[in-house]
Amino acid sequence: MKGINTIGKLHHIFDAVSHVSAVFPADTNLTWTLTAHATANTWSTWAEIQDSAATKLSASFTTTDGHVTSILIETISEVDAIYMFELAWGASKTVFARGRFAGGTKFQAPKVQDRFWAPHFPKNQLLYYRMKTETAVADTCTAHIRHHGH
């Protein structure tokens, strides 16, 4: 196993399971709203992740690589729809997480939190999302992200 940094890998694993997460948006009066495309089953354009005060999630990762550990869905505009999202970093929109959730009338027990073992993303990169639903309107949801630096 030539070339593998075993100590570095162990540190990365330890950091992934033992850390203090930050929350975005960072206060109770702020929201992060995701908007789907107005055409059914079509991805929205990529949009930078920012809260209702225009604070960007990427501002948390100017000096360190980052990791998103989960997204908690707080509200949805359509209770009778399936939603899907992707998170990405950088100009090439490198996807590092995907998720699917539904309104309360679609599943017996609606899933509202996605947890990730996603790869980290490099510091100083813009972070993006895109979303789609099965409806032909621009459905929205609000959510928050748990994250930490490496």
C-alpha cells in the first residue's frame, strides 16, 4: 500500500465521527430557502447557498476544507410532492451530496433529515444547490445545514 498516508486517513475518520458541528443559517431569525424548477422533474439552475441575510455558506470555509454532515428540512411548500436536491462546490459544480424527501402525504413517515458521509470540499470554493420536484410549479422548502471544517 505504497503512498497511503495512514495517519492522515485515521485523522480524517476521527474528525468525521468526533467534531462539533456548526449550523447554517447561524441564527433563529434566518432561513435558507431552496427553490425547484417550475417544470416537473427538471433540475433548477445551480444557486449559491446563502441565507435570508445573504450570508454565504462558503464564507465558513475560507481557511479550511469543509464537510456537510446533514440537512434538516424545516418547511415545504407542497405536502403532496417528492423533492430531490444536489449540493456541489466550485465552478465545475462537483456534486458532493444528494438527497430525496417527501411531503407528509406521500410517505407514511416522511423523511425530513438527510445525513451524509460525503467527501469534504476544498476551502475557498463557492457552494451550490439545485432542486427538483414532481410538480409543475417552483416548489420551495426551507432547511438548515450541519457542517464542520477539516
